[in-house]
Amino acid sequence: MAQQHTWVDLQVRQAMERGDFDDLPGAGKPIKDLGDSHDPNWWLKKLVERENVAVLPPSLALRKEDAELAATLDRLNVEGEVRRHVEDFNKRVVAARYRLPEGPPLVTMPRDVDEEVAGWRERRTARLAEQRAKARKLLAEEAARPRAKRRWWRRAVSPGTR
């Protein structure tokens, strides 16, 4: 134990000579201000800053989810999943209304499940029709494109035997 510090210094020196510390992230950059006092949650603040995590009060989170609900539903493929998602959203809105407010007041109202499913169906039908029209257009363009004439000896040779 008495010579442990010399062993550690030797290991660090050998690693420096091998170049293990070259090209590390942040090399040559100044250390950011550490502040006067030690913050025990420094790692959490750095994580939130690095990952762009937004922690919203429940009322604002529900308001944001309400604004993005149509786009979220459009990503679902089955009507049963759409119904479950809207019912779950409604349950969380009602539960938030009965709790004490944590932040701004809750202005989000529950959604009518049948109306949301009908809207989802309409948007899905329009989206599928648009995709079919694009596919038909691509097929028509492909059919109209002139093809290079293939010689008879090219037809006889299969692609794997060339």
C-alpha cells in the first residue's frame, strides 16, 4: 500500500507514452465553470441539457399530448389501438382533473372516442388514396420509359452464370 501511488503514477506515465490519452473528447478545451459550491445533482442537469429532456407539469404534458394527438393516432394501424389510445388519454385527463393542480391549470378536455376514430379513418383513407395515386403515377412513368433492346444472346444467359 505504501508504494501504491508510485504504481499508479507508473501506469499513467506508461499510458501517456502509449498515447492512450490522445484524442480524447474535450482535449484542448477549457473546463466549464464548476461554480463555487458543489451541486449533488450536476450529472442530472448535464443529462437534461445533453439529451434535451423536458420535464413538464402534468397539465402542460397533457396539453402538449392533446395538440399532437391526431399525429400520434395517424401512426397507429388498427382501429382497436386508436380506441385504446384515446380512452387512455381520456382516463389521464379525468384523473388529472381530480388531482390538486401541479403547475398551470388543466384546460384539456377529454376527447370523444368515436369522433377521433372517425377522423382517424378519414385521414387514413386519404393517406392511402394518396399513396395509391403516387404508386400508379410511378408505374405509369416506368411503363412509358423506353427500354433498351436486349440481344438474343443476353436472353439465353442467366444472370448468375455470367
